[in-house]
Amino acid sequence: MSIRHGLLALLERGQMYGYQLRAAFEESTGSTWPLNIGQVYTTLSRLERDGLVRPLPESEAGQRPYEITDAGRADLALWFATPISRTDRPRDELAIKLALALTTPGVDVRSVVQAQRSATMRALQELTRLKYGSDRPEDLPWRLVLDSMVFQAEAEVRWLDHCETSLVRHRPSVPPPSAPGPRAAPDAARWADEEARR
Amino acid sequence: MSGSDDAVLELRAVQRTHGAGPAAVHALRGVSLVVRPGELVAVMGPSGSGKSTLLALAGGLDRPTDGEVLIEGQPLGALDRRGLAQLRRRRIGYIFQQLNLLGSLSAVENVALPLELDGTGGRRARSLAMAALTEVGLPALGDRFPDQLSGGQQQRVAIARALVGERRLVLADEPTGALDSQTGEAVLHLLRRRIDAGAAGVLVTHEARHAGWADRVVFLRDGVLVDTTAPLGSVEQLLSGSDR
């Protein structure tokens, strides 16, 4: 998502000046996406340049509110109507890291998996704690943002579990130096068991 | 011998082996764990890692091959069958995926049953059971029978039964079972609330989202604790103390 569409969505509620926009943005994302005031003004001036918002006269306190234009509303409606493409998201560093760990000599892949799982679990605990503390009806938008992060973290842990299971079943083509000796049974399950206990 | 500090549950180098000789299965190999009041510990790990064995030992439903299990400082090994059964009824609440509600008893009778078995008078047991049903949000459904309740409501009755009276230790094995995500979340919310009120809990789960409700998550692999986590803040300290 772009900050630009976030600001347009907020202005659709009514005119606002910079600091109000920043506060409203952080409120609706539960401060999970902190925004500095510089980003707000830079984005506003680009939106103004593109004709999507227009500045209104300054208030007595010297604050200049902005309002959304018809072109801005159309742009916002298009954004809501268009699914977010997965290819627009950054590449998953973790997946690449694990793939490389598997093929890099001297890396204990299981430790990499476990370290990541612990870190993700901690994040999940933190997110759950935030959720537990926000059960007022007006907290719903924030709870949904938190839920999204909770589900993503959960998916990551599940994937890591899957990686670990696959590692147990994975028979390297060249046995590592610490591999079990002649006791390793041909039966895959027995082998996995030995491997897991190593 | 008394347990460590104010621990509600303590496992000391607990081992559990099924069978003997080459066919022996080492379900747990020296697990130590302390759970204090107000603390919910989640146990995660792949199938066969020893999660359910750990819970059975913690609840006095099974005895360790070696090591010791203490509940509120009381070593379970020192109790005879009767003493153990009494401690289980008074001190421990169990929430299993299989609810084990008795179909011929109403919701409130199901919840009151462990108290009555333990000698609490009928009227008092019923009033404590109603309080527990109210706590889980079912104050009006006490007279219904299990087959007149939805899956989520039945699960709440099972939780009320686990929480009724003075239970200090709540043991849960995949307690959200086949419930939908909202109902499952409500169940964990209830569990969390009781823990926050001073109980101690152990939650066995393979769902990371559920383990997120815990103060600490421990990972079991092949009967050994391999890691432990807490929410950000005290993490470094906990990790440096783990046995990795």
C-alpha cells in the first residue's frame, strides 16, 4: 500500500491538515506504521500536483487543511477495487536465506529454522498481547491490522515447521561428518528418527 | 521437599520411557520446567515430540520413569493413588480436545461433578458451577444437556468444569480443537483471563496463533526442550538462560 492512498482514504472522511492526517493514519494502523510529518507533507504536495487533493485557506492557527478532489475519489475507488499483486511485495528474505543455508557448507539449517521460529513466536506473543489489550468496539480497525500480522506470523511458523519436517526427511547426497554410522537403518522413518536425535 | 519459590508446577529432569530394551521409546528425556502463578506456558513441537506426555505427567495422569513432578511444592511421587486423585480433583483443571462431558448430566451438573466427587455439598457445588458457567459466558444454559449445546458452547462447559472452584493449575491439550477461529479465540481469551487472575497454565498446541497467548513458549523436539521464548523485552535474558 502507498501512503498516498492511505491519506486519500482519510481525506474522504473530511478535510484535515497535516498533523491530523498523521494522527489519524497512525490510529487506523494502530501505530504499527509510524509516519513522520515530513512524509505526510511530501505526499500531500504530490497529491496536489496530481490534482487528487486541493489545499484550502489556512486557519487562524496557521494550519492548512486539504480536501480530496473528484479525481482523488476516483483514484481511491480504483485502489479499493484493485487487488494487491503479490509481485509488488518485497521478496521474502527468509525463504532465500533458508534456501542458501541448505547449500552453504558449515551452516546448521535447523538452528537457523529454530532461531527464526523463536523470533517469529515472540513477535506473535507481542501482537497477541496488543490484541488482548484492545477489545473496545472502536479498536476494530486496529485489531484487524493486528490480525493480519498475526496470521502472517502464524503462516511463517507453519512454514518453518514444514521446513523442519522436510529437513528430517531430507537425505543429503553426501553424509555430513557427524552422520550416524552403520546403525542408520535403510527404513526412512528409522533414519529420520536417528537424524532427529543426532 | 518443597518446590522452587512459588511454582504451581515444577518438572525436575523428568524422563518418561515406554517399554524397555531396544524397543524402548524415550518420550521425554530430562525435561525441567517451572510454571508460576499468572503464567501461561505454551508447549509446541512436532508430532511425537513428547507434548502430550509432558501434559499427562504434569497432571498426575502418568508417572515419570525418572525425575520429579511437583504441584504447589508437593512431589506427586510421594502420593498414593487416592492422594493423587484428590489433588487432581482439587488443584488441576483439564481441558482436552475430547470434551468428555457426560451426556446424561446437564451443563451445570457436569461442571459441579468434580466438586461433588470431592465432598462439596450439592447446593454449594451447584452454586460454584453456576459461577464458573457465568465466567465462560453461559449463565443461562446451565440446565441444557450437552447434545442441546453447540460445539463452542460444549467447549465452554468443559472449560467451566476445568476452572470451577479453587483450581490453581489449568492444563489444556489443543483446547480449541475443531472450533472456528473466533470461537477458538474466545476460549483462549477465557483461559488467559483465569491465568491473569492468578492460576498457572500449560497449553499444548501446534497452532502458533494459539501459542501467542502464552507468556512463554517452549519447543520440544524428541523429548527434549530445545528453546524457549517470551515476548520482546525479557527475550535476551531468557535465551541466554536456555539450554541450546
